[in-house]
Amino acid sequence: MIVESEDALTIRHVAERLMNAHPELEASLVESSVQTAYEELRYARVRTYLPVLMERRAKDLLPYDEQRERQA
């Protein structure tokens, strides 16, 4: 049985949420943006809000699309 670290689970959950929210984007692009967000925030002292901060940062890294703006 392989046990994932807490950070690996957080990365996976954030990526899954973003892929569900943006099915038009390639999974590899979403995963890459989440990984980059994690790398930027990985040494945060307070880890409680890490998933929320990662998701927000990963969204910022995703390509901006005018069509998505109109849907919001």
C-alpha cells in the first residue's frame, strides 16, 4: 500500500478541482500550474490555507481566455 504525503494529496485535490471547473483545459496544463503554485508556496509556515492559496495561484497561471470572462 502506497501512502501519499499530505502535500501530494493537496496537489492532487487542487488539480482535480481545477480540472472539474475548467474541463476545456488540458490536464497537463492544469497539473503544471498547480505544481508551480505548490513550488512557490511550499515553505509557507501556516499550512492551513495552502490548498486555497495554491488554487488561486494556479488559476492565475492558467491561460486567460476572454470567453471564460464572459461566462463568469
